[in-house]
Amino acid sequence: MEFGELKQVKLREVWGDEANDFTPWLAANMERLSQAIGVPIELEGTEVDVEGFSADIVAHNPSDDSRVLIENQLEGSDHKHLGQILTYLAGLQARTVVWIAQKFHESHRSAIRWLNDHTVETFAFFAVRVRVVQIDDSPLVPLFEVLECPSTWDRSVREIGGSEKSTFRREFWTHYATKYPHDGVLAGHAASSFWVWIESAELNLAPYLAKGSVGVWVRGRRRESAEEVRQRIQPWGNDLYDMLGVEIGEGTSWGSYANSRYSVDTGNRENWSCMADWLHNKISEYRRVLETLPTSTRSNQSSP
């Protein structure tokens, strides 16, 4: 029996620059960090302007519709980044803060512990060490090691992850992701919905799973007002009705419109395949409408 040698790889050999290399890589591989800290994460943006500074990554936690701030370093932790984190926390109204560094000084770990001990439970602060390892000539493996987290975090994650509702959602979306891997939802997703960005329309589709039904809403950007979303979707109103039989409707207070709904016993696993088929087909139908210029716009362009 032969054993390989596990070796550490210098971070700068993998990512030469924090902003140009590591941040884009992390933004494209959010599921790795999500698995490490036990928080569902969806990317909002990178190098986000906050009062004249740039936050490395701003993300969204779909389980409670809160913001996640991620600040990363390829070197050891320093006072500058601690100060930036506190500035961004206020400017972004984030509830979860993830500080990633090659190593953490004890004073900075103490600061994270103090924040976790002296803020209300809706806030969570993480100190996460990033490493890259390799066995002989194998592919490089990035590792995230949680050094500091809220004292109740492990328990709350187990409770959330083990709840009947979360387990139900996770199992259905895993079924869906296996059948339609390119629709945008990851296996293990535990929220009630996921978002599909339609670039040309600057709108999101929000396929959702509910008790007794599945469906699709049209939504705007995160934290965009309901009225702003309504104004943007309005040009496609006739097309949505003509091609999908869907009216924009009154919408919701959080800016969701044009709902298609399929009533079905979602708790019956025998229905999951037809539920997945319905959602997949409905996403495709919405895409065909919203990725095409509205009829009203085409009519105006063709007028003399």
C-alpha cells in the first residue's frame, strides 16, 4: 500500500491577487464556503461600493432573506480589514459577516468572539481560515476552516437543517437538480424558492415550492421596491397574458408579479417528477417571453 504526501500550497501561487483572482474565484464557488459555515449563500455582487469603500463580496441568505458580507485576505488578518468589516456591516445592513484570511491573529479572533457574544442572535460573525492542499500531483483542494462562529451556531444549524420543512425542501430541490441540473438550483437547497436572472429584462424568475402547490413568480433585483419591479415588467404584460395566460396582477409587498401556480399534493413523492417537469417547462416559457422585446416595443420600432 502506497501513501501520498499531503502538502500545503502557498495561496499566492494559486491566486496572485485578492481582488482580481481570489474574489472572482470565490464568487463562482460560493457553495464551498456555504458548506463550511452551514449558511445558504447566493451571490449579489463583488467589489460593492459602500460609502466610498469596496466590499469584497455581498451575498444573500435565501433562508431568511438577509444579507451576507464576505471580506477576504490572502495574508494574515489585520486591523484595517476589521475596521472595514464594521463599516460595511452598518452600510449594508448585513446580518452575517464572514472574514476569510490565511491566518488570524489572536486579537482578531477575540474581536470576532466579542461581537458574537455582545450582539443579538440575528447577527453572526465568522472567522474562516483558507488553505490550499495537494497530495503529490493531484488537483489542488481549497479548504475553509471555521475558527470562530456564534456559540449557538452549531446547534441552530442542526435544528434548521433537521427541521421537517427544511428536509422536505432539500429533498425536493435535490430531486429537481438531479433531473434538471442547468436550471439554477443546487442539490441540497433548503429555501422555498431560487432565483433565475433574466439579463435582457433585468428581472428574476422565482420558482417556488409551497404546501399544496409549486409556482413561478417574476421578481426584480434584491431589495428593489415593488413599484420599480412593476414598472419594469409592465411592457411584457400583454405578452405574458397572450403566451402564458398570466396576468401581472396586484403582486406582493416584496415585488413579485405574474404568478403561475400548479396545485398539487407536494408532500406525495410520486408527484415530484411531474412537479419538476412543470417548473422546468414554466421557466422555459417565461424565458421565451422575457428574453424577447415586448410587443409594444416592437410595434413602436416598426412605426414610421
